[in-house]
Amino acid sequence: MFIFEKIKEKFDFAFKLNELFNHKEKIEFLLVIFLSLLTAFFQAIGIASVLPFISIVMNPNIINENKWLNWSYYAFNFEETNSFIIFSGFVILALLVVGNAVSAFSAWLNIRFVWGRNYRLSVSLLGKYLSMPYAYFLNQNTADLSKNILSEVQQLASKLLLSITKIITDGIQIIIILGMLLFINFSMTLMATVILGLLYFFIYFNFSVKLKIKGRERMEKNMERFKSANEALGGIKDIKIIGAEYFFLNKFSKNSEIYSKLQSWYHIISQMPRYFVEVVAFGGVVGIIIFFISFNKPIQEIIPLVSLFAFAGYRLMPAFQEVFNSISTIKFNKAILDRIHRDIVMECKGVIMNGSSCDKYKKIEPISFKNKIQLKNVYFSYPNCEKYALRNINLEIKKNTFIALIGETGSGKTTLVDLILGLFSPQKGKFEIDGVEIGENNAGNWRANLGYVPQQIYLSDDTIARNIAFGLPDVKINMDKLKKAAKMANIDSFIEKELPLGYNTNIGERGIRLSGGQKQRIGIARALYYDPQVIILDEATSSLDDKTEKEVLEAIEGIAKLKTMIVIAHRLTTVKNCDQVYVIDKGKIVDEGSYSEIISNKASNNKKM
């Protein structure tokens, strides 16, 4: 059973790697293998040439005794032995130069292949995450996902993939060189191979399981490091105010220390055989010399053979060590392959992968919206939650009307908006646009009609202009549209008169250089820039002062005559000019009507109470 489990594990490993490579990459990998074979061939010739050359130097009469040397001597019309020896030396030197040149080119191609996969896999993984439905991110930590893209993919490429290519390249060299040595001196080569093989096997056998376990632990602690650092820097303002610097530093320090110890342990284990092998190898050379001297062997026979094995050892020892190191590395980093494979083969929706990178997003055509938005008997619950967040929602929003959703915190307003945004699909009931049901296949087309202003505006560490025209390259930013949107959001005066570089002013990470109200107005300008048919505002004016809120609401009401507006609000006073108000409580619509009707109903209910 143990053997079958190991075979299954190896096939599983190969299968996952195969799925991560595209056709072009597999061809590149075969080229790497071919150059490895060529490198090993030149290495073997270089080593094989040492024995006859040293033999000629020690005993020039061998030229006449060896048929191949004798044929070469007369074929090239040599008249002096010394000339032939010098020529032979230059030939060997040329072979070594060519062999090392091929080896250098092979190493270059190998490293280029590995880091090329780092680029392609990191881009593919980010593209895969971006293609996942919004619900996927409710159960994920963004620090963990960032860690996978920026750290684990690099570890996969620089450690695991590079180790695989090294096993193949160095393994081929070992086989060819050992084959040549077996042909020259079978018994001595066999004895040395068995001793070295048993030494490496003994060390690996004793640490194999621990390498796998500690490899998983390393990945977990790396995730905790990223999370700790992300939390510490993301909440720096609160941390400074309450003086919690030490707590977060200590949290990061503990995980980082364990991570460092695990890395140290792995490197010690992977390098451990080297120190034993060097003693065995060079002690063996000394032993051969002592053995031959003990039996009164002529020095002319000892030196060529010892030189051959010494030179072969010079090539073989690093190769043996690299193979062992690579096998240990693969075992230690196997958990990374499992995670990256799991994430990168998730069904892709919206992102097209091709070749070495992620193609540009296909242009999404907006779904036709001419009449109304409808939710019919809709029920919705969050993943892994039995309780419905929305229950029996029936809602109709006609085009170019201004409607409001009001209710207490946690009543379900934002969940309802997320469903209208096409971020979720109802478990029961239907969400339709002009009678066309919206689901996973066409949610992106529906979102192409929408502008959204959330409570917390995401702002990148970039200029005002790039944050308003969010997601567009500079060449596609229309400054006239951008300024018009800023004016409608009532932030144009601040940008143009108070900021030193105007629209080209950098606002810092998450807009740290702006006030809360300024951030929200940039969010409103962003929604308006794309000229959507439907604008959804989720408490978008909640952090504005009364004067600014009034100005922004007037601007919003001005464009509401041409747009469909959906506003989430706590205060009824902010939505008094809406065409229709829906009151949400505990996931249900408990009241609806015009502003005056809602006020009247509220007053009646209070009288009854």
C-alpha cells in the first residue's frame, strides 16, 4: 500500500504541474531537457578525455600501444610526441570550453523558463481571482490571496520548478558520467555509487515526512505574516490612537520567527549530506592511492586513474548535492503546488487566459434597459448561513425614477443593493431587467449599466484624475468628462483651487490626504464619469456636512431626471424628493410609498402604539 500511495502521489504531482503549463511552455521545457542532455554529453567527453591525456603525459609510449591514439597521431601527421601531447591538451581545453558554454546557455534557458512561469502564473492567478464571483471573497482574506500571488507563486517558480529542472539536468549528467566511469572501472565506480547513494537515501528517508509537514506549516505561517503586516499598516491610524503598536508588532514577530526557523531547518537538512559526502569522496581518493601503493602498483597507473576519479568527483559531487537539495525542496514546497493548482484551475468566468499572460478583458456590452427593474419573490442568504438575509422581496423600479431604500443598520438594505448590482444571485425568486432574468451569465452585462457609490470609497495611491476615471489608462481618460463629473459631485472647486497639481495631485494610499467628505465626492464623481443609466448610492452622503450634503443631493436630484437613481439612506429627510421610498426591516419590505405617505404611515403607527 505504501508503494502505491507513493506512486499515486508522484502521478498527482505530475498531473498538477501539467495543468499549470500551456502547450508553448511544455515545448520550452522539452528544449531545456534537450540542452541538459547536450550539456551532460560534453561533460562526459571532457571527463573521459582526462584519463588518456594524463596517461600520455605520464607515459608517452602509450601513443604506440593504444590503437586510437596511434591512429590520431599518424592521421594528423605528427612527427613529435610533445607536439601531439600539446595538441591533445588544446583539444581537451576546447571540449571543456564548448561544454561549459553549452552548460551556461542551458542554465540561462533554465532560469529564464522558470522565472517566465513566475510571471505567467502570478498574472494568471490574479486574473483567476478577479474572475471569481463576489461571494467568493466573503470567505477569503485578501492578505492570503496577495500572499499567493506575490510570494507563493515566486516560491513555486524559484524553488519547486527550478528544483525539477535541476533534478532532470543534474540527474542526466550523473547517469552519463557514472556510465562512463563504470565502463572504465566497474567495481570501484559501483562501490562509490552504492556508498554515496545509501548515504543520501538514509538522510532523505529520515526527514521526508517532516519536510512535507513543515512545508505546510511554512505556508501557514507565511499567510499569518502577510495578514499581520496588512492589519498593522491598514489600521495605522487606530493603532496610533490606542497605542497598540507593540501588540501588532508582537503578532507579526511570532509568526515571522516561526517562519524563519522553518526556512532555516529546511536549508540545513537540504545541505546536510554535502559535509558527509565530501569526507567520503575525497577520503575515497586518498584510499585508492593508499590501496594501489600497498600493492606496489606503478605510479604511472595510479595517477591517471586517480586524476580521472578526482575530476569526475569534481563534477559529480555538486550534481549529487543539487539533486538531493532539489528533492528536499520539492517535498518542502509541495503544499504550494497544491494551493496554487487549486486556485488557478477554478472555473474562470470573465477572464480569458492565453499564452503567457491574461488577455485584456473583452468589452462587455450593456444589457438593454428600457422599462423596469423587477425583483419577484426574492429570497437570499449568504454562503454557509441558513437564515435568509432577504425574504419575499417584491420590487419594481421604473426607468428614470428616483427611489430610496431606508431602514435600520442590518435591516438588509445593502444586501438588496448588492443583489441589484448583480453581485449575488437569489436562491429563490427572480431578478429581471425588462423581463430578462439576470444570472451569472449576464450579470456583467447588467453591471455595465451601473454606477455605484459605496459607504467606504476605495481610492488608490494615485492622482485625482486616475481615481475618478478609475480603471482606465491615461490615453483613454477624457478630461472634459472628468471635470464635468467633478463639478456635478461638487468637488471641482477644491481640486482646481486648493490642490497644487489639480487633477494630477496624488492623494496617497486609500486617499489618506483627503477628508471623508472629499473621498465620497470623488466616489460620486467616479460613478458619474462613466455616464451610467442607473446610479446606486449606498449611504454616499452620510459623512458630509449638512451644507455639502444639500449641494450634492441637489446635483444628484438634477441628474435623477435623466437617470434611474437608487439611494440607501438612514434619514428620511435625505430622500424627501424621491419618487418612491421602500422601508426595509429584518430582510423584508415593510412599507412603501412616496415620502409623504411614508411619513404619514409612520405617524399613524406611532399613534396606534
